[in-house]
Amino acid sequence: MPRSSQISRAILLAVVATSVAAAARITAQQPLAAGHAVLNNQDTVPVYSDSQATAGQAVWGKACAECHETNDVTGPDFRTKWSGQSVFALFEQIRTTMPDGNPGTLPKEEYAAALAYIFKLNGLTPGAAPFVGDSVALAGVKLILPPASSGY
Ligand code: HEC
């Protein structure tokens, strides 16, 4: 085989090896398996709207991102802790403890929007109505997140 074609063959192999490695990395970062909010342990219900989640992303950037990675609210620890809890409990937890050091300082709608963004990050399907942090409306609605071993 002429030397030049050996060289191009080596280059080709290097390119193939690099693409295989890149493909493996993409597979390792699969999208998160989706979560659900369920009413009375059976019917999946939408608990936030897409536009609210978009507003919540801005709240997150303004009030949460200085301390948190999104992995803090999608990762295994979060899922293990919050799966099976009521969505209202998570809302109250955030509203009464965050931002750390300054709890309760955001308007209620901003807490609700930040939570909508967290729901979206966890793959919950949005609906027409925004999340309202109201214990009556949310009585019996539980957060079901995929097992901690999936996703990351
Ligand atoms: C000044 C830093 C800081 C800011 C700003 C902040 N957090 Fe936190 N957050 C923390 C710390 C520290 C913890 C861990 C507290 C603990 O576990 O007792 C925490 C815990 C949490 C948890 C609980 C996670 C779990 O596994 O249960 C949630 C949810 C959360 N924060 C959401 C938010 C949201 C939403 C915002 C913005 C509205 C926010 N945080 C802003 C520092 C912060």
C-alpha cells in the first residue's frame, strides 16, 4: 500500500474512533425519564403551564441559580426525597426555606413559577392552567418521579 494511502487510512480510523466516542457520550446523556403528578394515586394531572415554566426559568436565573445547578432539582437525591410527596409540600418547602438565608422574600407567583420550571425540568407534562400554590386545589396531588437510578 502506498504510504499516502496508509496515512489517509490512519486519519479515517481516527475520525471513526472520535465519532464513536462522541456517540457514546451522547448516549450517556439521555434525556431524563419523565415524571408525573397524580391525583389520588391514579390519574395523571397537569399542574403547571408551559408559559409559567418559561417565567420560572427567569426566576430561577435571578433567584436560585447563584446557589443551585438544575441537577439539584432533578438528580437522584432530589428524586428520592420528593417522589411520593405532595406537590404542595414541595411548594411550601421552597417558599418557606428559599432563597437560603432570605426565605419567603419572593412574591408567591415567583415561587410558583420557579416550581413550574422544576416540574418542567423533571419532564412533567404541562397543561392549560398555571400552578397555584393552594393546598385545597392541590390536595391529593402527588409528585411521582422516575427512580433515582434512571437519567443521570
Ligand atoms: C443562597 C443560596 C441559595 C439560594 C439563592 C437558593 N437556594 Fe435552594 N438551597 C440552598 C441550600 C444550601 C440548600 C440545602 C438546604 C438543606 O438541605 O437544608 C437548598 C435546598 C433547596 C431545595 C431542596 C432540595 C432537596 O433535595 O430537597 C430546593 C427544592 C431548593 N433549594 C430550591 C431553590 C429555589 C427554587 C430557589 C430560588 C427561588 C433557591 N433554592 C434558592 C441554597 C440556596
